[in-house]
Amino acid sequence: MGHRFDPRHVEKLDSPERRKMLPPNETVKMLDVQRGHTVADIGCGPGYFTIPLARLAMNVYAVDVSPEMLHLLKEKAAHEGTRNISVVESPAEHLTLPDHTVDRVICSLVLHEVDDLKQTLSEFKRILRPGGKVLLIEWEKKSMEMGPPVKERLDPETLLYEVKSLGFHGQISYPNPNQYIILAE
């Protein structure tokens, strides 16, 4: 397993630099979220994508292993007046959501941290309703000033292979020089 993100550095998760590199409102549009949808934001942190998703969907499950992050998200959601977010403290490898509960899954910059990638991706498939979509965002496997050590990063082609091995169809895109996105359905 890679290192887990330290909640003491939460300011990095909603910095002006990150908003420029990976604008949350534009990024969530890739999921084509409809008003009646339920979405799971796996590794939600303080709600970078959760809050914009809550404006689009009927319900959002904000899932994180960190109680500190979930607490920050609750405060942010309350401040924004958002009431359709359900916080769930759970590891990505063993989600505490029932089968076929969600229409969309987003998991941003988390998969390099999980203990078992195949198990985690299988969990995404398990909670997803037929016809659902998954959006995965990860760090490019190259040296740069930000992000986890290169050895912990996932190669985009390897991650796409694992996604396709579960029966998804997917494609890779590059929103900036440091990260990639896999959109799968």
C-alpha cells in the first residue's frame, strides 16, 4: 500500500493550483450526472468533488477512511446548505454500501493508496447499477514536485487494463501534464 494522505495537509486538496489543474465543476461533467442519480465519491476528502456532485445528483455518498476528512466535509456541506450528502467512513477495498446502489462512481487520486487494487475496482463494480459510469483520476507515473512517490503511482495503461478486465469499456484522457483520467462504463 502507498502512503495515505495526511489530513494535516488538507489545504493542498482545495488549492488554487489544483482548481486550475483539475477544475471540479468541469471534471464532474464527464460523469454525465442526472438529477435522479446517486453518486459515490470514493476517497472524498473534504469534498472537492462531493459538493459539486451534490448540486447535480439526488444523493451523494461521500466515502473516506479518514474521520477527520469526513468531519471537514460535513462542515463544508453545512456551510453550503447541502443536505443530500451521506458520509460513509469506509475503506475503498471494502465499501459499506449495498450492491447496485449508485449510478456513478468517482475516485480521485486514491487508487495508488489502496491495499488491493483489484478488490477496490471490484467494489466499484459491485455498488454500480447496470449502465453506470466510473471516473478514475490518478497521478502520471513520472517524477514531479507534487503527489506521491513515483514507485507508488499507477501506470495509466495498467489501470485501464484492470478496469477492462472487470468488463468495463474505458478510455484515458489527460486533463493536465500531471494526472490522467479513466472514464469507464
